[in-house]
Amino acid sequence: MIKAILIFNNHGKPRLIRFYQYFAEDMQQQIIRETFHLVSKRDDNVCNFLEGGSLIGGSDYKLIYRHYATLYFVFCVDSSESELGILDLIQVFVETLDKCFENVCELDLIFHMDKVHYILQEVVMGGMVLETNMNEIIAQVEVQNRLEKSEVRPFLSSSKSFPLIYVFGFSQVSAIKYSLSVL
Amino acid sequence: MALKIVKGSIDRMFDKNLQDLVRGIRNHKEDEAKYISTCIDEIKQELKQDNIAVKANAVCKLTYLQMLGYDVSWAAFNIVEVMSSSKFTYKRIGYLAASQCFHESTDVIMLTTNQIRKDLSSPNQYDTGVALTGLSCFVTPDLARDLANDIMTLMSHTKPYIRKKAVLIMYKVFLKYPESLRPAFPRLKEKLEDPDPGVQSAAVNVICELARRNPKNYLSLAPLFFKLMTSSTNNWVLIKIIKLFGALTPLEPRLGKKLIEPLTNLIHSTSAMSLLYECVNTVIAVLISLSSGMPNHSASIQLCVQKLRILIEDSDQNLKYLGLLAMSKILKTHPKSVQSHKDLILQCLDDKDESIRLRALDLLYGMVSKKNLMEIVKKLMLHVDKAEGTTYRDELLTKIIDICSQSNYQYITNFEWYISILVELTRLEGTRHGHLIASQMLDVAIRVKAIRVFAVAQMATLLDNAHMLTGNTQRNGICEVLYAAAWICGEFSEHLENPMETLEAMLRPKVATLPGHIQAVYVQNAAKLFATVLKSQEGNTDSTTAQEASQLMIDRLPLFVQSANLEVQERASCILQLVKYIQKLQQKDVEVSEEVCALFAGELNPVAPKAQKKVPIPDGLDLDAWINEPPSESESEDEQPKAIFSKEEPKHSRPRHTEVDEKELARRREARKQEQANNPFYIKASPSSQKVYQETPGVEHIPVVQIDLSVPLKVPGLPMSDQYVKLEEERRQKERAEKKKKDKKKRKEKRSGRGKKHDSGPESEEDITPAHMVDIVTEEMPENALPSDDDERDPADPHKALDIDLDKPLADSEKLPVRSHRAAEVLKSPAEDEEGENVSSLEPKKKSSKEKREKKKDKDKDRKKSKEEKKKKKHKHEEKEEADLLCGQADEPAFQSEETNEVVTPPTSTSADVSDLDFWLSNAPVPSNTQEAATVAAAEAAPAPGAISVTTPDSEPEEPKDTEMEETKSSKHKKKKQKREKEDKEKKKKKKHHHHHHHHGDKGGEESVQNGTVEEEEPLPPMSNYCLLAENSYIKVAYDIQGNLQDGSQVVVSVIFENKCDSFLKSMEFNVLDSLNSKLQRPEGSGPHDSLTIPFQLPPGVSNEARFVFTVQSIIMPQKLKGTLTFIVKNEESSTHEKLDFKLHFTCTSYLITTPCYSDAFAKLLESGDLKSSSIRLEGVNMPFHHLLARICFHHHFSVVERIDSCASMYSRSIQGHHVCLLVKISSQTVSVDAKCDEPTLLGNVLDEIKQTFSQC
């Protein structure tokens, strides 16, 4: 089970939080701070697993994270998840974001938190992995976006007008490599 | 009104949307909180408007603010409003907000039940999807109970997108409403074989999650998962399954044996690291469960270790980390295999990544031996010096202590060395683990008698240099060791070189700055020291020293009398008065030392930490009963003091050391003394050596002020542990030399004596004798101590409630609450009661025959027939062929695994199920002697687990008995098994008699139990709904039609294709000639006459299923559609194009959906007068009434409303909502069916079909 998914930037500012277990708002913020503290002091060339995090989980839980340019993607999972599998899942998620937003950058996440949530909902549901096939995820997201477009008058939907200043550095992170036949 | 709307939309243009809010917050970095509070005010205004778009926009912004830590629960009601919008866009916003901030105590949740139910059944699959996603985050016990049935229905939705979500959310439903687990489980299990990989993966996910917490209940699924494991190519699914096996295998070692081979194959073949890693992990789990196991496992271990070494050597830090993690699991059972990789692990200690270093440390724990302990600890001590950051250093410290103290100091050969290591560790700055070091010091000093002299000397030095430890406020944690030092010096003061000096050190004014509990120990032990000083001066005519001691006490103790700490104060004032009195006596030249010493006489024995807990309560003793009248206010029990010994004492070490007999000990002691005497480097506890020691240059002269705390400190005057490493080496060498001289006999004795002690160490370790014996015998345990204390599960664990036996037959009371009658608790319709009774009356007979128990297994009123059923139907027509297949083509895994599935899947009565599993695990078919019997067994495929074993070629009927004997270790087990075999044989015999019917599938029977009420002894004949569609020499096609609950104009046709020939069938295309009324649904963009490609190929002997959706307009008439199946038959030489025509028969029955109905609702329906009636008579029906009902239920999708004797009312509903009511009566072979329906044509056709069903039998 995945207990929480946190996305925050290099300064610890949350960009998306998704808890699959109830925590009060102040506790959520504390968890973000603690997690940021743990993760941010790690070099980029060390392993992506982290035990500890006293606030969330306990001994059965691990933090599995990836760092892309300005953003940290952190999954808090228990022992029923495969560590390498989750690493690949993060990659799937990020690549999906990249496809859906066309060269995703932090600003996309800042201004379209809701859309990021909708994409995430097609990947993980209630703490369990729902879909790992990127094409399927994108297809479902697109159908729903079309549905939304057909319902809502154009002036509410805003088009993307931000410069791509923080384009994710995909080159730093190797692609989905642990579960080769995923795609 | 119109104006208002216009106004609303104009306002909207000026509203902030989410992007504006974010931009605003970014532009108000300095006064963010203020800006947000104005935004919240705006949002509150927006929420008051009627326009749903405005509200949705506001809620969307709130979701963002929630992320920033703002509590938005005040808007919960508005969120519900937005959720109930009819537009997907807004609905989605609402559900997202709800999923972020609703939780169990959000009270508006109870308002959402109906809205969610509506969304779940929405014609738009994305409405349903959004509702499911939202619900998965905030489902409450109430929601779970009310919606369980709706969600369960969605598990069979036509869209895989919904199916997978519905399957996943069931896990949450189970957690919140455990009662739903048993009714929903059969369908969940069915989804393991869903044609859509996403749905399949979801089902695997859920079952794995369930099984992980309560593995024993899912053991019976092992064969099914085994099949999935060997057939699936989806790595995500494989990983989950393999992880699951890791959890199951400790419960059933035979399962492990079965797993080794396929897992090994996967390890060799997979290129996915994640899968490889999980395989290795599970193989390790298997090997652990088999640890006593078979000889050829060393190969598997070697494979694992070798693969892990590759991971650890990889430059990818993630793989390195996981490799170490898995290695530590192997270590527990197979330390030797890991020890050979010591180099690699030590190398990892130098890794720049802390996580990896920590993992390597874990491994070291298990790698130490007597030989290398000192070397490893030395290396760790270097790391301690180098380490940056206290966390890692503390971790190192605890690891050093763990490593040294493990298994009762088993690997320590020289305790002087260990004490000096501990003393060196006190130099650590800012460690939190002072108490840990302290408890080790105490433990060693108390339990290793021989070391006391040395320990006391060291502790005295430590006390003398106490300022080094307390100087820095940051180092507070470490001053705990002074507690130990003071106590050791006091308790074993007879060993002190110069008690007077130590006494002085303990009474320094600086001591008053220590924490209270340490001061208290100081004061108490100062008194002990005082006693020792007096004793040492006994008989000495010159009494100045004794008097000096008294004076010292009297001078210094008043400081402690003033202490704010009660404990210190109390002890100090007592002792002060005592000393004053002694001084008086001394002045009168009275000998007092004996009396004073008597105060502290007596030996302390260490007691095992849980000794008290393990004393069983004697019979007749009630600890809760009051002995006297209860006092008015009961005193709270003494809080348990922080046990300073308790942590390090391992529990199970006792017997080992008691085996060393006294003689041996004495002999060794003697040898050691001699050796020590001869050893010039050995620091003896004699006065002379101590002196030499203290005269070491620099001891007294190091000015304290000059010590730079950032450099690792050396407590002056303390020995370095390194010295002991050298000493120890020399000692060992010497010992070896001595040993050679000794005669062989003695050596042998010694070996046998000690062999028992350390059987885990390598051979050469035997030669190293410890310098001191650990006095473990004294770790006292009560005589009749209980063997072990089980750690209890956290009572708050939600999974505890899910510890449910899934194999028990489902009782009627367990049905999920159904929507039509929301009051789920009021299920008290008489029919229900009766049914419940009937089922229970059946219970005792369940073992009488296999069919019977199978019948009961599934309570699920499936509207769509389960896959299993379909397969059953297939058997009906191809009994013969199948039997041949099973016997002859043992190498056809796919086909047989399907069989496997059928056989083991159904949750049957527990005992029977266990024997099924036993069977599968034992790899042995029924020990039948004749080929005929085997054939029968195979023909009876479904219930006879023997059929499965055909999968493995080595399990031919004759051979297995041996295998089995060999495999079952305990005779107890054997007996059980033989018994089971016998039972099976008997069952077989029975079956022979009526295996004709029996073969047609038991699922039908089981389905009928819930519907048809059964009380007669006679078992139901099995049934199936699959009918033959077409057949030729290549292929056989069977089908079943089910109405779609979600859509009144759709039916789903499930078609099973079975390859009958030896060639490969591919490019299958299915086409139907549409009629005006019924049309095959084709994918978008294809023409009305295009055929559908079947998404699979069929290897020889394999069957598979495809589903086709048809839209129908009118359902009141049966009809037939013509169609063709085309396919290519491919074998080595050629490939031919083949064609098969068929007629698809849509009966009216297939438009009916089994719908439960309660007698009160049924009565109302009949009273309403809207229904037209009709009736038929069936003559010569020669079957028990319950069979008759069961058949109607099964074949015609009815459910029994009420049954009284030989009369029953039944109900069903068409996909377009027609009610069909039946009153069935039987009297001497004549059955009359009076029926009512709101559509007479439909009714007529249904009755005709019923008539036909019974005319066939």
C-alpha cells in the first residue's frame, strides 16, 4: 500500500500532497517538513530509499523518492510494494505528466495542481497501484479532458502561457529500467 | 431568475480562478497569510452563490489552500453540493476536494450515500470512475455497508476501466466493513482471471494485500496464484504474486518446495531487476521456511547470494541497497553463505551513502565470529571517529554494542578488550546512548566475575576523570556511564586499588551538577566504599585512614543533603547520620567495620528480564480478587523503573552455558592464570601493574583546558582497546601452541564439550577459548516459566477484523445489503430465515460428498455467470475429450492450469479444502491402481484435485506415493495424509456411480443452494448454463448470455473457444449478421458488417473466453442471430483458413437477471394488479422439489422469495425492468407454475423455456 504521495520543490514548498490515510492539516504540513528535511539533505547520487520518517508510518514504511531538477516526488509505501517497482511507477507518473503537459515543468504543477491530481488518480487509487501502462493512463486522462472541454465554456479554461524555464532534467534520471517489460 | 443567471456569469468573469489565486499568493510573498485570508473571504462569498460553476471554482481553490495547510472542513457541505453537480467537470472538482479533506468524522459524509450510489450507476463511466476514486479516499463503515453491493456489481461492469477501480476499492470496503469480505470474495477471485490485464492486476493487488495480513486464510488460493505466476507476463502482477508467496510459504513448507523451481527459472530468465529481486527475496523466504530442509538447497542459496552480489557490486545505489537488504535475510539462516562475502560488505561500510552503510552494518551483525570480532569492531571504531552527524555515529555505537553482546557475548574472547571498547565509546560526543554503554558495563561487570578487578580499575579512572564527561553540556547523554561506574566501584569495591582515592572522586562538589538519579547512586556507593575503607583498615593499629574517611564523608555529604532531589537528599542525610555515629565510635576506638560492611553484604544475581512475567499463575489464585476490603482510593501500581539490565539480556541462551561442567571451567581458569602469568604484556590486577599503568607519562599532566572537544577525546589514563587486540592475538597464539602439546584425548573431550556451544561458527573457531566465562547460569528464571510470550497484535489494527475464514460456506445472513431494501439489518423476511435454517441443516452433511460441499461454496448471486461456470458447461459436452486431454497431454500447461483453477478456486468447507491443497502440494494424484480409475479421476476433473497433478510430468499415479513419503517429514503428517487419501478414494468410488451428472459442473449446484432451498439429503445434480454454439474438428465454441445490469439494452455474450486439434489457431474473427432488433457492438469506426478480431490465439488444447456486447431493443421475444467464426489453422507444414457457422440463440431467459426480492415486497407486487398472469403444467417431473427450484434459479435466473413445503414463490427481473413472479407447486410428479409478469409475451416465452428445460431431463 502507498500511504502518501508528496511532491515538493527544492525549498520544501508542497506542490501536491495526497494522503491515503487521514491526517489533520497541521500534521500533514509537519510530515511534509519532516520528509523534506530527510530527503533534501541527501545527495543525488545516493540510493532513493529512506527508512525512518517518524511521523508517517513506522518500521514497515519506506520513503521512496526521485528528484527531478526542482522537484522531489516522494512515495511513502509499506513492505507490500516492490521498491524498484515504485521507483518505476514514479517515473511512469512523471513521464505521463510530461506527455500531458508537453515538457512539464514546476510551473505546470504550481498552476494546475488539480490536473496533476486527476492524472495521479489514474495511476494510484486509494493507496493501491491502479494502472502502470502509460498509454492507458494518458488515454483515460485525455478522454476526461475532452469531456470537460465539451461541458465548460472556454473562458474558464486557461491555456498554458508559461515559459518552460524549469524543464525537467530527464537526462539526469534514467528511464524506467527496473521493470523493463512495463511499457 | 434569468437575470440572476446572467448576473452570475458576469460575476464569474471577474472571479479568481485557481491560477489567479496561485499567482496572487506568489505575488504576496511578504504578507501571504493576510492575502490568503482575504481570498478565503472571497471564497466564502462565492460559495453562497447559486451558480454551480462559481461554487466549483471556489471549491477548487479551497483544495489548493488545503494543500498549503489550511483547514477547509467548514466548506464540507459546499463540497458535497459540487459533488452532486450533474456536470462531470464540477463533479470531479467536488470529489477531488472531498478526497483531500473528508475523513471518518466528517459528518456530511452521511449525506453523500445516495449521491454516490447515483454516480456509481451513472451511464457515464467517468462519473462512476470519479466517484470510485473519491470514495476510495473517504469511505466510512456506513458508506461501505450501504454501497458494498453496488460496488460489487460494478466488479462485473462491461468497461474494464470501471472493473479495475471497483475491484481495487473493494479492499477499502473490506477494511471498513469486514462482513462484506465473504460475500464478495468469490467474485473478487473470479477477477483474477479477468481478460483485461488491468483488472487482473487490481484483483491480484487486493488479494495480496488481504493475504499479507492474514496469510493462512488464503493458503487455499496458492494453486491459483501458482498458475498465474507461471502464465502471467505482467511484471507488476508477477511481483505482487511472488511477494504473496513470500508471505504464504512460512505457513506451508511444501509450497516452498514447489516454488523453488519456477522461481529459479524466473531468476535466470528475467531481465527486470525488480522481478529478479523479488524472486530472490521469495526464494530466501522459502529457504528460511525449509531451513531444516533438503540437501540440494545449497544451490539455490548460492544462486541467491551470487545474484545479490551482482546487485551489491552494481554502480546503481538502489540495487546496492536492496542487495544488502536481501543479504541480511539470508544471513539469519545461512550465515556461512554470506560470510564469504565479508570483503564486499566491509567495502560498503565506506560507501558515501549513509543508507547503504547502515545496511552493511546490519549485515556485520551476523558476520562476526570469535576470530574476526576484534578486527571488525576495530574497523567500526575507526568509522565512529570519522563519522559526521550524530545519527550515524549513534547507529554505529549501538551496532558495536549489539555485535559484541549478541548471544550472550558469544563471540567475545577477551572481556578486558570489551570493557576498554566501552570506555573508548564514552568519548563519543553528544551521543544519546550513554545508558546503553552504562548497561553494558554493569552487565559485564556483574556477569563476568573474572573481569571485575579490571572493570573496577577502569571505572575508578572514569570516575576520576568524570569532568571530561560532564564538562560539555551537549554531552549529557554520556554521563549515564557515571551511573554504572559509581555503582561498579561501590559494589565491587573490594577489588579497588585505592578505595580512598575513588571515594574522594565520588564526593567532589562537581558531582552535584549531575542528574539526580546519578547523584543518588554516587551517595549510596560512597557509603559502600566507605565500608570497604573501614574494612581494609581493620586490625590496623593506626586508625588515621579510617578517620580521614569518616571526616571526608562528614565534610562532603552535607552538599548532597541540600540536594533538591528527594532521593539524593534522603540517602545523603541517612548516610551522614550513620557516618557521624561511626565517627563517634571510632573516636572511642570501637571496631565498627564489620557492622558497617554487613549493611552491604550479599551477592546480586542477574534475573532474566521477563522472569516475573513468565511465572504462570497457580491454580486457584485470582490476582484480581481483593485480599482485603478495597481501600477507598486504590494506589496506582509502582511504575516500572527503567530496567537498566533488561535490554541486553537475550532470552534463549541459558542452557548452552550450563553444559560446561565445573571441572572444565576450573581447568580452563587454571590454564588461563598460568598463561597470564607468563605473558609480559598482560596487565595484571596486581598492585604493581596498576602502578605502572598510572605512571604512564602524560596521565596527570594533561591540562583539561587544552582539550579541543572537536577532536576525538581520549580519556587520559585509559587503555586503548587496540592493545587488547594485540594481546588477544598473542594469547591465542600461545594457546594454540599449548594445545598442541596437550594430549589428544583431552582435546577431544574439550571439543565435544564445546561443540554444543557454538555450532554455528566455523571449524577453526573451536580452537579459540574465551578468556573469561560469562556467568550466564545466574540469569535466573522461575522453575516453571512459560516457554515464550507471543507478541500480540495491535488491537487497533484494522486487518484483525479481516481475519476471516474464506473457505467456510457462506451463510444467508452474510448477504450484502441490497439497494432495494436499504434497511440491511431488517432482512427478516421469512424466506430468508428459512433459507438460513436450511443451509445450516445441511452443514453436517457437507463431508458426505464432494459435490455437496462445492455447491455451498458460492453464495454470490451472480447476474453474470462466473467463468468457472462456463468452463463447467464446456465439460458437459466434452467429457470424453477432456478426459483424454488430461491423461494424455500432460505437457499442456495452459489448459490444465485452467483446470487447476477450477478445482481449487471454490472456497469449500475447510477440511475438504485443506485436503485439496494438500493434494496439490504433495504433487501426488490419487493413488489409484488402474488406468481406468485415473481416467475417471480426470474425467471428474473439477472436484478431483488429482487432475491438477497431471500438470507435472513426474506425478504419474504409481510413482507419487514414494515422493510423498519422502517429502513428508513428520509421521504425524504422513498419517493425516494417508487418511485423506483414503477419504479421497472413497469419494472417488462414490463418484464413479454418478459421474455423468456430476461432471456438468458443480457451480450450478452451488448457485442453487442459495436460491433453491435445500433440505433433502440428496445432492443436487450439477448444472451449467453454457451451451454449445458450434463445433468442428478444429474448434469447439460454447456460449452463455447474460443481461447487463447497467444498461437495459445490452446483453453480454461470453463465448468459450476451445482448440480441439493439434495445430495452432490464430487470427480468429467473430461476426454476426445483425438484425433490426439486435446488433453486435463494434468498435468505433468499423462498419456494421465488420467482424471482430478475437484478441487471443489458441495453442493446441487450450481454451479461452471472449465477451461480446450486443444491443437489443425489444426483449420480449427470443431470437436467433446467424454468425460465422473464421480462423487460421496453423501447423508446421501449412496454414489453412477455416470457417464455422453458428446460430446465436437469445432466449428470453437470458434477458432476466437474478434479483433478490423479499416476501413483503413480493406481496405488494402481486397485489398491485399490474401484472398479467399465465400458467403451465409440467408432467412427470421426477426430481426432488429443491432440485427443481435450483434448476429454475440457475437456468432461468430466478431467486426464491419464499418456500413453504412443496410450494415456492420465485422472482426475477428483466434488464428492462419487467417483474416476473412465479408460484411453483409440486404434487406427485406434476409441477404447476403460475406466473405473473407485466409483459405477457415475455412471460409466455419464459414459461416455454422453463418447460423446455424440464422436458430435456
